[in-house]
Amino acid sequence: MGILKNLRLRSKLNRALELERQGRIPQARAAFEDLIRAHPEHADGWFHLARVCFELRDTYRADECYHEALQRAPGKRGCYSRHDQ
């Protein structure tokens, strides 16, 4: 991944995580959606999107995102605790 692309990814991820930390969950969801649109290969972005969707009670989308995260990083299965446990 190029340096500029990596910086953009980090910037989008940090923004989304900060919104989530602040409890601004609908805004965090939009930011994570933006992140995965720009970087669909980013498994952690999918996982965090799953968490905020679950918090917003959009369990269908949360489950989709959780599975996307696992498809992109099957070795992280143990790291990604199931969002509905």
C-alpha cells in the first residue's frame, strides 16, 4: 500500500474511532462506511462497522460486516470477539 493511501486510511480510521469513542454512533457508522468504501480490504474497518451497526440495533448489517471482516482476515477470528456476545 502506498504511503499516501496508508495515511488516508489511518486518517479515516482515526476519525471514525474518535466519533465512536465520543458516543456519536450514527456519525461513526457513516465514517466507517466511508472507510470501507475507500478501503474494502480493511478487515478492522469492517469489524468496527459491525460493532456500531450492532449498537444501532441494525443486526442484519452488523452480521454482514462481521462476516466481511472474517473473510478478509480469517486469521483474526480469535481477535474479533463476536459482536452479539
